[in-house]
Amino acid sequence: MSLTVSVFGTGYLGATHAAGMAELGHTVIGIDVDEAKIARLSRGEVPFFEPGLPELIRKHVDSGRLRFTTDASVAAAEADVHFIGVGTPQRKGENAADMRFVDAVIETLAPQLTRPSVILGKSTVPVGTAARLAARVRELAPVGADAELAWNPEFLREGFAVEDTLRPDRLVLGVDKASAGRAEAMAREVYAQVLDRGTPFLVTDLATAELVKVSANAFLATKISFINAIAEICEVTGADVKELADAIGYDERIGRKFLGAGLGFGGGCLPKDIRAFQARAGELGVGHSLNFLREVDEVNLRRREHVVGLAAKCVGGVLHGAKVAVLGAAFKPNSDDVRDSPALDAAGKLYLAGADVRVYDPEAADNARAVSPKLTYSSSLEEACAGAEVILVATEWNEFKQMDPEVVAGMVAARKVIDGRNCLDPQRWIDAGWEYHGMGRFA
């Protein structure tokens, strides 16, 4: 059944979800307060890099199934279900999540709900938020209790967001058990095509649904920091963390995914989510339960310092004036997201140590320049590596993974490479005469 769906927020989450809903056959209205962003999306342009999304947006803007506006009243009047897909960034100077944008959606939308309505939250929020917002919706909406709010957390991976929207590995819906139950029925209609493929659909209470997302991110962050902590041990013992990860990964209780030692995690989700989780646990009086996440965060940040130290060793101990090529600025490949990027952070630390840093990223240069304007950005791999005394591979783009060490040797002043993502073939580079430094391997 085709529905009319509104999506509040047209950033990474909202725009992808809006396009996905249109692909599933619904008529979709994307809402945002940013007029410039709305204008671009209305022309079928995507203001960030996500593989497959521009094509999907253009397809459904052209078909008329997807449109964008700044007028929330259009959504209130026409949509059968409303999704909240706005950001919940870390509060400035604090660990807690900033809920202003989520709250603003409710304060804007709820007073305009004059017919039975369902609001499905997708943003990552502190546990307890959904219950608070549900009460606020009932208070503000002219239809009162006929305006239901439920929580439907997202589990998107940047670089694979379109696939994750259309073919998720599970759907989670948190509902108010005291409500009329329209939210679950509406969610089943929205995701009918997805559910017909046998996708697991878990219906929980509101608090559980909120905790599913942050718990998943906390676990993934812990797994990444675990292997990076082991990498620190490998580096002083001569062990190889990649071989170690392969060996323990065969244990089905552990698995190999997310056991890649390197510069650590970044982006707009894991770092701020584990900090907000700790902050919320403290507010609830159980802060001790998540004390371990503090060390997870510290291990992650320590890896960035580590590659700076490695770079200094490569150039004789003094970085001042040394030419360093940093390959990568995005926090991961197939993305232009530089939020809390280990690559950009490491480049900044090298710059502050006095190095002559040249950064190259095939997609994220503009975003990186906006965040770190003092760094020098190159338009090509060749330009970044020209005369470099050491190369740091900081984001595992295919372009970097596939570099020919013999060709790159003709660009640099010294054959020294730091494989910050353990994505190169060490023996190939060593055979080509390079001094190779991996993360937790080839000490």
C-alpha cells in the first residue's frame, strides 16, 4: 500500500531515508529549515557523498514521488506518518547529546496534527527521550492521544546507507504499550516490502528501542578499541595483530568483523554516541555501568597520537619542517564525512608539531578544508606525495590500497610509509624498498 510519508531532517540520515521510502513506493515529503539544502535536493542534488544516493534522489524527484520543502504544515496536512531524522550532535563542552533539533520537530509538528497521526523517531536519542516526547505530542496535538509517537532507530553504515535502508538486517520499533497500537500497524504498512522479504521485525517498549542503537554502537566501538589495545601489545612484542585477529575471528562467538587495528573509529555516530551513553547513564545514577566506555574512547584517541610518534621516528625524531603526505581526510572510505575523523585529527596533530602536511582525499577535501582550513590540501595523490619524507595512509580508499609502491617511489623523497589502516600489502612495499610501519604489525 502506498502512503504519504514525511521525513523531518534532510541530512545524511533524513535524505537517505526519504529516498528509500520513495523507492519502496511511497510519496515522500522531505522537510528541513535549511533553504539552501532544500533547493539543492529539489534539483536532485545531494549535498554530501553517499554512493547510490544521488541517483535515487534524482529518480524520485523526477518521478514526482519525492519532494522537499521548508513548510512543515505541508507534512502535517498530507502525510500519514512522520519520521524524525534530524541530528543529535554532542553538546558543546559536554558529553551529552544535544536534543534541540529533535525537540524542535515536535514543537513545530505536533500543534498542527489535526487528524490521527503517527510519528516515528529514527534519530539516536538518550533513553527516556521517546516517552518524554510522546507525552509532549499528546499535550500539543489538537487530536490529543490520537497522535502516537514510536521509536524506529536507524542502523545505517555510511557508504552503504542506501542498501541498509532498502535491505536492513533488522527493523526495531519501540511503542508505547498504553497507546492505541496504530504506530505498529502503520510501521508494518510503511515497511511492507521489506517485511515481505523476511526481515526480522522486533517490537519492543520505547526504552528498549532507544537502547538498541546506542548499545550496538557501544559494542562496535568496544570491539574496535579492543583490537587496537591488543595492537599496542603487539607493537612492543613483535607479534602481528592482523594474524592474531584472523585467528581469534574464527571463533564464532567473536567473529572477524570490526577487528581491524588501525587509527580507530570516528564519524558522526560512534564517538558522540558512546559519550552521550555515558552521560545518560550518569544522569540515571548508573554511571559506573559504562565506565569502561571511557577507556574505549581513550584507546581510540591514543591511536591518533601513536601515528604522529611513528611519523616523527621516520624523519629522525623531529617533525618540524618534515614533509608528510596524509592520504585520507574522511573518517572512512566511500564517505566525505570528516566529523571526528581520525585521519584529519592526525593531520592536524602533525601540522601542530611543525610538519609540512599535504592532505589528499578523493571526496572529502571540501569538508576537511571547512573544518581545518590551515592544512594544505592536494588535488591528487601525485601532488600530495611529491617530495614527501613519509606517507601516512589514514583512510582506506581503494585508490590508496591499490597504489603501486614502485610508482609512488618516483614521487617521494624517502621510501617510508605508515599504514594507518593496515590496508596495504606489507611484503609488496618492503620488496619495493620501502620502510613499512603497520598498526600492531611488522614492529
